Amino acid sequence: MIVLNFCLLASKDFYSGGGTDGCNFVLSNDVLPVPSGPPRKVEVEAVNSTSVKVFWRSPVPNKQHGQIRGYQVHYVRMENGEPKGPPMLKDVMLADAQWEYDDTTEHEMIIPGLQPETAYAITVTAYTTKGDGARSKPKVVTTSGAVPGKPRLVINHTQMNTALIQWYAPVESFGPLMGYRLKYGRKDVDILTTLEFSDKEDHFTAKEIHKGASYVFKLSARNKVGFGEENIQEITIPEDVPSGFPQNLHCDSMSSTSVQITWQPPILAERNGVITKYILLYRDINNRYHPTEVPIVPADTTVTLTTLKPDTIYDVKIRAYTSKGPGPFSPSVQFRTLPVDQGRICLLKSLSLAEYLFLGKQGMEVLANPGETSYVIRATIP
């Protein structure tokens, strides 16, 4: 026969860590008792202003008295060293795979929904199918102070390539405000500009806001604990035609009839949108009124011109387009194609007689040092 003397624990008894020590159990030998030892190495730490993390290990094996099926984490708010309000409980049920007697396994859980800058007493108990056992000694932890809520943020784009940024204090500041932090910049640029302001300042004018670009603005308020949650807003400025021309136009003659031309987009502040294509104009400097137009779509930054005249000076310029139209032409650059007899030099080794005769029939100039069965030649290829 089982005889149990029950007792009721008040919140003060909870804080004292008495657990079930104040109750007497008389059990028959054929019934396993609940764990008589508390969980070991209980530690607590504040995560933020509203949550704490609890760590512990299982009771020593000889005091588990059965298979540990889970743990209960009890916590109560403290004021002036005394419990305040009813204790609360979080249950941690172990999965079947965790039913083991490995006393080195560390368990943990996070208790959310707590009050900022508030002390809590926390105890842990293990339980088997027979019930929960002895509680650990209370550990007291204090949540950190709360950071301010999100400030209100208003952004207005002006016609002078600037943006007026205004802000208002958050509804919840959790103490005196000590200032604000603003981060802003183009979304297609990794690094944002970061500025800090005093608690008395409430606006800022951002300059060099480019047309056709999207911007992100992040504002947070600060109190003695730190910066709070950011208010994040984005704006997109309408596109316009480019106000600048492509940069670093360069020509590299490849042969007597071809040239490779490279360039870079207009500078970022003058693109005024997404570059959709380029138009390149080139002409023989002796033929002023009939330039050739070459569209480059998609907007690559290199093109090869062919079927040019040998030993001829050409004039070339280029401009960029957005969805709104073309920008200005770049300054002209001149290049000269190579003469016919100054093509690329190729070294060909161990050329057979048949291959040598074939190259000669193609009109190539071949200089050869004859051998018994092959030729080592230098061929000039136009």
C-alpha cells in the first residue's frame, strides 16, 4: 500500500528551493519513486530585454529512479528579493531518442515574453512517468533594459537631387532618448552612409540623390541600453536621359580592316537610370557627312568594327541610352587602321609542303626555311 502526505507550496516555498523536501513519501518496494536528485549545473543568462536562456544537465544517475522523460522549468518574477505573483512553468519533453543516461548532455531552453529590467528566479526539475522530482536551487537573472521602439520616418524627394529626411520620437522609448542613427544609400551599392544625431535633431537633407536609382533609409533611436529597431523605408527616383557620356573610350587596331573599341558607362551620378543600349558613330575623317551608326544592344561595353579601309583614320564617338532616351555623345576619338602589309604575325612550325603550298595559294606572304620533309615558316596574315 502507498501512503502519501501531500503539502501545498506557496511562491515563497518555490523561491526557497524546497521542492518536495517538505513532503514525506512512504512507498512500497514495488513502486519506483520520482527523481530524488535535482538537475545539475543549472545556469541562466539574459538574452535580451524580454527573454532569458536556461541551461542544465540531468540529475546524477543514481538519483534518477527511472527513465527521465522531460524537464519542467519554473520561473517567478522577483521584487526586492521576494517572489511576486504566481510561478510560471515551461515543459521540455524529451524525444524517444533522448531517453538515455548520458549525464554529460546539456539541455537548454529560452523563456520569452518577460518584462524588461526585471529579475526572475528560475528552477528546473526532471520528471519520469511517476512524476516530477526535486527542484534545483533557484537561479536569479535580470533581463536587460529595453531599447526604444521604431521612430517615425518621413522622406521627401526634392527637384534638386536631394532628399529631406524627417523623423519623430518612438512611442515607447523606455527611458530618455540619447540620439538617432541614420543609414542610407543606393540599393545597388553595398556600403551605406552612416550618420548619428543628437536627441534634439529631427531632420537631415541627403544630397546627390541620383535619378533612376532606388534608395534605402534606415533610422533607429538610442537610449542608455542601445539602438532600437530600425524603421526601414525605400524610395525610387524616376528615370531621366543620361546627363553624362560614356567614359574612357579606347580603340585598338586589330588589322588593316578591323578595330576593337571599348568604353565604360557614364559615371554613376550621371546615368539617371538603367543603361539599355549604346549608339556608336564612326566615319572616315575624309567623309564628314556620312557617319556609320552601330547600335550595341544589350548594353555591352565593347564592339569590333570590321570591313574598314586599310591605313585610314577614323573618328568615333558614343552615347548611352536609358528608357527615357539618349544622353550626350562622348568626345571624339580617332584611330588608324593598319596598312595591308602589317597584319598579325603568326609562327607556324613543322608545316608540311602541302600546307605550305596551300597558304601560298591563299595570297599570304610566306617566308620559309626549307627542310627535308617540312618547313619552319613565318606567315604574315592580313
